[in-house]
Amino acid sequence: MNYSFDFMYTAIKNKNMEYDGVFFTCVKSTGIFCLPSCKAKTPFSKNVEFVSTASEAKEKGYRPCKRCYPMNGPHFYPKWLEKIETYLANNLNRVVLDLELSNIVNLEISTIRRHFKNKHTLSLKEYHRNLRLEKARKLMQEGKTMKEIHPLVGYQSVKGLKLAYTKHLGIM
């Protein structure tokens, strides 16, 4: 590592992703190590030391941050996110509540939303709506009518499905 302490500390204050994997931030007061871009509160400089690798941080007794997942790199998505995606895909016939998703993986809904949006750049509701409307489009191509389709994709009425379909897909 050829960077000065001040340079690296400035990088973590600015949450600079450019240095993810180049060095790791070890926080003495918490015993945690992070990527330079970690969104957690910036620690005081007196509580920080820098290392070159994640394994070096582990050897020094630090544990990985549960917010930025430094062991898996900057573009890591937690495994529980797949459970959420599967659940949404298997429940196209209704609107899925936040509480249901939270109970599936036993996490706060804000954590689920944050990771989901990082991966898909869509909110949970937008993603689920897109899945439902895509299924409606496929069913229409198979020759089914709107009256047959609307309960299968979670819409209370034909009019609601038509409005959503026209708004989001731009066609009818």
C-alpha cells in the first residue's frame, strides 16, 4: 500500500468506491473491517487502521462489516435476496405486503429495500408490478382475454389491469 493515512482516510470519508479492494478500513472500536465505500458512519481517525487485504484484516482479529460485505467485494448481493425474488415471482396473482417479505428473511424492510434497489435499480413494488405485467403480456399473446387474465396477475378489475398495462408498457 503506497497511500498515506490521510489520503486513505479522506477516501473513506468521501465513500470513494474507486479504492474498494485496494485497501480495507479496520475500525478498532468496533472490531469491524469495511470497504472504503461503506455507507456506515465514518469512524474517528484515531480508531482506524488500514490493511491491504481482507485476509490481513481477519488475521488481526477484525470481522467483516454486515453492511458492505468486504469479503465478497463491492458488488455482492446477499443470498437472502434470491428468496425475495423467488417469492415475488411465485406470487404474481396478488400484491405482496412488505411485512410478508420481512418475515421471509427475518430482516427489516428497509434493509431488504436497500439491497433490492442496489441490485435491480427498481423498488420492490416496481419490480413485482413489472413481473405481473410481463405475465399478463404473455397470457395475452397466448390468446387469453383481459377478463381471464386480471385475477391471474393480481388486479381487481379489467380496468385496473388496462390502466397499468397502458401506463407501464405503453401499448394496449
